[in-house]
Amino acid sequence: MSKTFYVTTPIYYVNDVPHIGHAYTTLAADVVARYKKMMGYDVFFLTGTDEHGQKVEKAAISAGETPLELADRVMKRFQALWDKLNIDYTDFIRTTQERHKRGVSHIFSKLMESGDIYLGEYEDWYCTPCETFWTETQLIDGNCPDCNRPVEKLKEESYFFKMSAYQEHLLSYIDANPEFIQPKSKRNEIISFVKEGLRDLSVSRTTFSWGIPVPGDNRHVIYVWFDALTNYINALGYPDEASNFGKYWPADVHLIGKDILRFHTVYWPTFLMAAGLPLPKKVFAHGWWTVEGQKMSKSLQNVVEPNMLIDKYGVDAVRYFLLREVPFGLDGDFSHAALINRINSDLANDLGNLLNRTTSMIDKYFKGVLPAPEEVTEIDAAYQSKSKNLPETVASYIDELAFSKALQSIWDVVSAGNKYIDETAPWALAKDPVAKGRLATVMYSLAESQRIVYTLLSPFMPATSEKALVYLGYDRECNESSCAWGELKAGTVITKASALFPRIEEEKE
Ligand code: ME8
């Protein structure tokens, strides 16, 4: 049986249009999915849209549409952006699809039958934008502690999930699985939260109707987070064990933003425990993007639109920047200056230049045919061994979801390549007939090192890597064996590369 890997993104609300924050999570998932695929895993990569709830209903009313019309329109914008960002997802789930509704109803009924969901009455403060109830003491100056907006007092009959019953079980699971909640600082935050005590959770609403009805009680719709979280199993075919659900669940990693960590590490695991289902292996919460130092918001009109960035700078430059600029897990700030700086220095100067220098020298000195390496001196051996070690380094960083470190380690080898050219001075070797063997070794080492570099870069920058690998005469799909030194054979035709990333003139921007 092949090894499987299941990675998910949050399903995004359709009351907002996609921005770089959404693109960030989806891109991270795409890189992991592509990398694991390359390494021979049978990968399932899920994304989608969250289409129920009061927030979506309200947005639809103010747009003069039905909620489904709104969802149809906005989900297409998400899909179009994912195409443009070169996101290779396996499946896209919409919570209005039958397969999802069927799964939600099934698990809800199951928990009603086991007594984990019961009918009660609720009176508390509700924040509509966050779709969350708060107790009096949790409010800050009478407002929502998360978003600071006004809350309203709601009293309603409600179904409750016995979350309190799972407090100890959850704590011992977190304790026994140090990898479950990442990064570590977030893990500690959740442990303290759970230790303060879990209350039963209201999992139905009667004040609006845009949602999935509670089985056997049409007056209630199921709470949007109960509905949304189960997308991760419904997309696989839950409750049918013979479907992808049996094959891919539990998820290897749920990638999310830090804003929704509690839902994924307290609510979701306790729902699963009650249903007797295995828990996801890892939930990783990344940080928050601000823009030029400010919170991104519609009212500040500073929302960074990924379509515009891609049109202006190219898809791979944007992909590279988002994952290189900020360590995954920390907050980051987006600025055009930082993006242009990365393009000019990392992509045009370091990466692109090295390929241009190498391919034009092979063109000039060996008529575009890759020579076999000959004598290997200390300097060649050092550069080669750096390149040979790279696949393992990248593998361990990607396993930690340390994307910026993975890219940094790739750039260490790129910089070593540029330095290697400066130190071996091929133009001088070319003038000396007895140095032909040395020159062959230098050219071979440069080409082969970059072939490994672009193989490892292909999950991050698929289009650029494909182009570069064609210049290097490696026109095939990469797999695990592509990472081995010596794959590129002498006699391969190498093509002089044109600039992969033209420099951007900052003044004009
Ligand atoms: O919360 N920086 O959907 P959502 C980084 N439907 N990431 C950001 C970001 C920013 N400024 N803004 C948004 C929901 N994100 C629920 C999820 S899952 C079962 C249900 C990303 O549309 C980040 O991944 O509000 C965050 O978690 C997600 O968008 C929230 O998307």
C-alpha cells in the first residue's frame, strides 16, 4: 500500500473576497502537497468554501442576493485565484453540497443518539462577525474580546454539545502528542485555555435559517462551526469507511491561521472524540499578515489583492515571497518594497544569474553539451557535498513546515554556486588548454547542483522550476530519485537560459 498524506486548508467564508491571507494558507498547503507527491506519497489536498451561517446570510441580504447566489459567485473567485496561483488541490468542498450536508447530519445524529448532544437553553452574549457566544466575564468593555465589536444578548433554545465531558481526555491527548498543536507557543496557549475549564457548547441556532437543519428538529440550524469543521471528513466520503475517508483520515496536517486555532484544537477534536473517530495528527497555526504595518481591512482599503500582485510580479515571485519573507508560524508584514527587494536580490541576482552564467558558459565552452566531470579538487568536492546534502535538509524543514528555512537552505547552495564560479574563474580555465578537465568538472558541478536546486524548488515555484529544468536538459517529472547527485548525464544538451526574473526598477513602482 502506498503511503498517504492528507493536508487541508480552512474553508473560507464567502462573505469576503480572497486576499493574501487566504492565499498564504492555501499556498503553504500546496507546497506541502506538491513536495509530498514528489516524494512518492499518495496525497489528498483539500480546500473549499464555508457557505452557511448568519454572516453569509447577512452579506447576501445586503448584496440583494440569496445566500446561495452569493456563495456561487464568491466561490468562483476563490477557485479562479487558486488557478492563477497555480494551486494543485485534489478537491474543493462547498458546505452547501449534498455530500457535506449528509456528513454533517450523520455526525450530528450520531452524537444526539449517544447523548453527547442534548437540548437546553442558552442565554449569553453573541458576536455575529465572529459567530461566537461569550460570557459576561469574557467581554472586554462590553465588546467582543476577539474583534472588539458590540455583542448582543441572545436567549434561545439550543442544542448543546457536551464538550465539558471531554476536557480531561483532550488534555491527555495534547500531552501525549506533542506534535499535535504547533507552533509550541500556541500549544501552551491552548493547554491553559482547556485547563480553565470547558463549558458545553451551543451547537444550534434558531434566530436565522441559513444552515443545515438539526436532524428531526427543523426549528434549529446547526451551528456554523460544527457544520464547517466536519468538512474535513465529509469531503473524503464520511461516514463511508470504504471511501477516501478510510484511506486518508486522520489528516496529516490541518493548516490554519492563528485566528481559528481554538476551533481546530478544542472543538474539532472533542467532536471527533465523541464520534469515536481518530484525531488529526497535526494542527499548525500560522501567523497574521499586516500590510505596510497595518491590519488588513476593507474599511482601511488596504486589502492586498493577490490577482493584482500576480499580474504585476508573476506567480512564482509571489509564491516565493510569501513563504520566504516570514517564518511560518510568526506574524509578518507585507510591503511592496520588501517584495521588490526579494525579487531583485534573491530571484534575479542570485538564482536567475547563476543559471544564466552557467548555461551561457556551457554554451560557450562546450557548445551547449554537458561535459563529464573529471578531476575533483577540494573546492569542487565542498560545493558538491553542499548540494548533495540539500535534499535531506529541505525534507526536514518541510516536515517542520519551516518553509522559509527550507528556502534559505536552498539559497545557501545557490550562493555557494555563485561563489564557486568566482573562485574557480572558469573564464581563466577556458584559456588554458591543460585546464579543460577542471573546466568540465566546474561546469558539470554547476549544472548538476542547480538541477537539484530546481527539483527542490519545484513545489515552491513550479513554473520557474520546470522552465529551468528544461534549460538544464532535465525534461521529466521530478520524483525522489531526482534528488540524487549524478542524475544529469554527460552529453545532455544544455540551453542558454533567458532571464528567469527580470529586475524591477523600484522608482517606477
Ligand atoms: O475562519 N493573515 O474563514 P475565513 C494570514 N470559515 N492569514 C489570514 C489572514 C491574514 N491577515 N486573513 C485570513 C474562517 N487568513 C472559517 C474557517 S475551517 C473549518 C472554517 C486566512 O474566510 C487564515 O488561514 O475567515 C485564516 O485562518 C483563514 O484565512 C480564515 O478564513
